[in-house]
Amino acid sequence: MIPKIAVINDLSGFGRCSLTAAIPVLSVMGVQACPLPTAVLTAQTGYPSYYCDNYTDRMDYFIHEWDKMNVAFQGIYTGYVTNAKQIEKIFKVLDTFYKEDTFLIADPVMGDDGKTYHMYSEDLLKQMKHLIQVADFATPNLTELCLLTDTSFSKLPAKDNPDELFAVIRELGQIICAKGTGSVIITGIRFFNKETNQPEIGNLYVTQETSQLFSFPDLGGSYSGTGDLFASVLCGGIAKGDKIEDTIILAGTFLYQSLQDSIIAKTPTIEGINFEKYLSLLIPN
């Protein structure tokens, strides 16, 4: 039977992110994506102008109707929310569908590059901390890691001091794990690798006891939707029973090749990366 994943995220017409990233990735990996929209937007929020149709009050209809269908999900994957109240709705999803054999991936979308997104609030952060505590896997970027641990982003060690930087990141990840999260994968960490003498971008996999870094050459640019694509590949791999380490490497390879293509094609960063032609990398052997 094909695994089913409840994907709680927004649908953006432009920007290659959220549901338009998750649905093709999960589908090509042999997993059925079942969308529960948090909002429908004309374009992702990085565009200078967009219209957002907030789905807060309509999320209950999905929960109610799915419950009547007596459906079961192998996993639940949460992403962009427009406000703190939507996280309360997510907990209703968990109360209904999060069973003993269900996994939860929470991508705490709140900011990037040391800045918070427009929908961020202290109430949203408070609720997000509660959600992360019950997640089996969390995929914050460095900014979101700092928000979740009440850490100043500006006081992190410099990227040209990777030993100290990763020691701090590892400690922050383990603080989150100590509060209940199964494991944390901190994404998109830029640093200077003194062994290869080149800038790299890495994902640090942290559990309560261990940590492991997976990195690729940093090609530059900050593209929309890369975090969504990473979390979607992770979700697909977990649903298929693949090793986390192998799935993180697969996600990194997929993103690296897509990013290379985007740079050569001079794709505007706001449009996201050209991942479509590299979906074949994700097809199960």
C-alpha cells in the first residue's frame, strides 16, 4: 500500500515552495501527499506583492471530513502557518490522526538569514515550541533554531570558525531534543571548510546523544523553497523506511544539482530552484 502523508502547508502559485514542492517530491518517491492547506497565495511571501487567502477557519473541515473517512496516515508533515491559531488546529490534527505508528515532521517556518518572516509573532513562537516538542523530526534553519532556543542569531560564531560554530549549533539542537523532539536536522548552515579550503553549506543531524554533518560546496544565493524541498525528501525517505543519513545525503544531492542548474540558467532566487528535471534522482531503485 502506498504510504499517505498529511501535508499541512500553504499553496503558493509562484515561488516553488510549500505544497508545490512537497507534492511532486513525495509523489515521485512513491508516497501519496494529502494536502491540508493553511493558506492559498498568488505567490510566496518573498514577492513584493501577493494575495493570501487565509485558511484558518477551513482547516476544521479537512479534519472533520478526513475523520469521517476513517483515513490513516503514515506521517504528518507541517510547514508554513499564517498565525498561532493554525498551530492549535494542527494539534487537533494530531489528536485525530497521530497514532503510535505515525511520524511527525515539523518544519518551523518562522524566518531566515537572522530575520523573522512577516507572520511571526511571540504567540506563534510559543505555539511552535510546543509543536516541536512533540515532533519526531524537526527541520529548522539556523535562524529558526535560534528562535526556538531563545538564542541571539547575531552572537553565533562566525562561519569561518566552523569548529566553534558547529559546537554551538550541536548544543542548541540537543537542547531541543532534551525537551522531547526525537531528532533535529538543522538545514542550510553556511561555513568555510578549512580542510577543503572552500565555502560549504551543510545540514547537521542532531539527536540527544550524537550529531553528524552532511555538506556540499556552497554555490551561493539564497533561493526560495530549498528548506521545503529538503523536508519533503526527508519525509518521503522516512515514509519508505530509508535510513535518515541516506535520505539527508539524497536530499543534499538533489538540491545541489537543482541549484547548479538554477545558477547556470540565472533563475531569480525569488522563483526557487529548478528542481523539476532532477526529480528522477528521487525515484526509488
